[in-house]
Amino acid sequence: MKLSISKNVHLVEPGDFEPTDHWYPQVLNSNIHPLVAYFLNLSHEQMVERYHRLHPSSDADAIMEILKYQPQYFKWAGTDLMHVTNLEGNRRLTVIETNSCPSGQKSMPLLDLNVEQGGYKRLIEKTFKPLVDNGKEEGSLAVIYDKNPMENIGYAATIADIFGENVYLAKFEKNDQDPPAKFFDNKLCIKNEKEAWTPIRAAFRYVTQEPWTRIPKNSKTLLLNPIEACLAGGRNKEVASLAYDEFNEQFTQRGIQIFTPETYRNVSYQDLPHYFEKLGGSMVIKVPDSNAGQGVYTIISKKELDEALGKISAKDRYLVQQLIHSNYSKGLDPEKSWYHVGTIPDNKGRSFAFDLRLMMHATEEGIRPLAVYSRRSRFPLNQNLPENMNSWEVYGTNLSIKGEDGWTYADERLMLFDIRNFGQLGLGIDELIKGFVQSAMAVYAIDQNAIKTFGDKRSNL
């Protein structure tokens, strides 16, 4: 941690970036897989041509429209996808959720060994800096966060280097009764070493836990991302699902759509058993505004349903999704059921469910991929689940663990896209392209929903 100047506030100076502080140890000693590096350097034209080749009914102009899109609110995102197949062996990348404060830099090997700040630098140089340079507010620069200090200190140090000025790093937690950051007349201010409030002209935001409780709409301080991106679907699964459906209504006739598990919105607590039966005795229950693997329940039995009902509020409403299964079993609808492709079996024959976190950002050329990694489940897909083990051990992939002393990470389940690990995932460049297009469509959908809900920013210029 850098120079502490007041409670939960540190001052980060140019030259403070230390690679060992901002990547997992196993990432520091890894080399990016050549296929992944090739994917990250593909032009939009190459991606569109290849996607159209793989999906002949798709409209190439529509795909290019998505990739060249300039988001107004949602300029930095991370989409979680899963590699699935059906009974006929048709493999797809399905969107699980889209995140407006995504982690990922600490899990991404360097694309260019000569750029020690890696993806931190690309995001700040190509997305954050152009916004700040065009801003009209005065004040200092800051990073505000409530978890993931490894990456957020890295972002602060990168901002300090690129702008050549000190950066305030403030921990902005939901339940802090004396927070180091506050908005006065919609402008962010942070306590300095004299306990005075310093105005902030622009801030990189990694505030994930109910950020709308302390970050206002229409912030005068430039925020990456603004709270509107969260409210429009970047941090609400139900709103995002609606945005995806609206996207599909608009683009299905042009041969492209966002693919998600079968989804039911606004489900009451009392109706959850009905959907359990409707979906064949399995489902996923999601608290709409939860994140980091919290508030998500995989259900494969009446016992697990009862346990979940005992943990959630009877007054709230929920998102229900079809479960992506481990294997085909009798009673499942062969027309609608999807299954995890899983990792390549290890030397013990075990194959695990995994996801792909694909981080992307808005640049002058459009939406570009920035980082990608995977996380696997704890228990294999192709072994019988022990009697007292929860199905989350088979299907849950998130690494975040919330404890009494804060957040920890099960990084032993991290799957790097490096020379050693990438082959275990069974993915090729076509899957990466398809996953990126799905992710870009999700960002487009949520940003369009933000524009519809909160207004067109361009009209205010």
C-alpha cells in the first residue's frame, strides 16, 4: 500500500507501480498463449469476417456496427460466459452476466513483455485518459474502490504515471459511517492529509457492493464507469436480461442475438417451487443485484431448494435461469437443455465446469478485448456428487470468498490463458471470437438501455 494520508486514503505517486503488487504470483511467471495473443491483436474486420463465416446467416454489417460502437455510459465491462453444448453437439458461448466493475488484470499475462503495466496501461491510456482530457471539471484524480486492492492500487499507480500527478486512492465501503469519499452537489471529494475535502475531476471506480447507495446519478466528476451503467444492467441481472431481450428483438432479423440460458424475471419467493418443477427439477436462483458469486444458488434437488428458500428473503423477487447441466439425464428436455463442455480431462479423468471472464473497453476504434481468463469449479462434472455436497461445488466458478475480515480469493482454481493452462480449456480462436462478439453485444444492449433510461449524453454537449 502506498503513502497513507488519512483513514482509508492513500496517495499514489508517479513511479509507484510495482508489477509484483498487481498480479498473482503465477501470472508474473507465465507467458501468454500465442493463440490468445493473436486473438487480442485481430482487427475488427478480421473478427467480423470470421464470425460471419461461422454464422452465415448473420449480417456482417450488424456485427461491425456492434464492434465499432462507442458506448456513452458503459465504457469498461467484463462479461462472464460459459462454453456449452447440446445433445447434438452444437457448442456455443452463453452469456451468464455482465459486470460494470470487472476484475481481470491480475489474472492476465502480459501481451507485450516490454510494457510492464500491461492491460492496466491500455485501459487507462485508451479509455480513461481521453475522457479526462475532454472533461471540463477541475480537481485531482482518484481511484475509489471497495474490494480488490491488488488491481485498484495498480490502476492508481498507472494513472499517476500516465498523467504525471499524484492520485488519491480511497476505500469507499458500503457500511462505512465515516467514509473518506463523499459527493457534494454531485461532485466527488476525498479527504486529504489535513482532513479537508479535495475535489476530484475524474475517478476510476471499482465500487461493487450496492454502489447506488453512495454514488449519485449525473455525477459532475467523470467516473469510469458512471452509476448509470450499473443501474442499466451492469450490476443488475434482471435489468440486463431485459436489455438483452430488447437487443434480440432489434437484431434477430439481422442474424445475431445474445445467447443466454432460459430466463424468467421478477419471480416471487412463493413462485420459486413452481419454476423448480417447470424447469425439470433444477434451476439457478439469482438475487438480481448481487455479484462476486454471492446471492446465486444452483438447485438440483428439493433439499437444495429448501435450503435456498431458507437463506433468501420472502419479500424479494428473483431471477430464475435454466441450469447448465453437467451431463444429460432422463427427464430433461433434449430440445432446450444445455451442458457444460468442461475442461479437457486431466490425468485422473476429471473434467470441470469453467467460465470465461472477458474484459473489454471502449477505444477510439470501438469495443476492444482487453483481458481474458477462466475459473473452474471445485468438483468435477463427470463424477457423482457426494451426498452432502452442494451442487455449487460442481457448477460455481467464482473465486471470490466473502468472510468476516473481508474478501479472499480461491486462486488455485484460476485458469490462466498462458502456455501451460490454456490448452486445458479446449478452446480455439473461433470460440474467443464468438465469445467477444457475444460480450460486445451485451455491452451494446446495456449501454442502449442506459441511454433510453437516463438520456442521450450527446444531446447535452
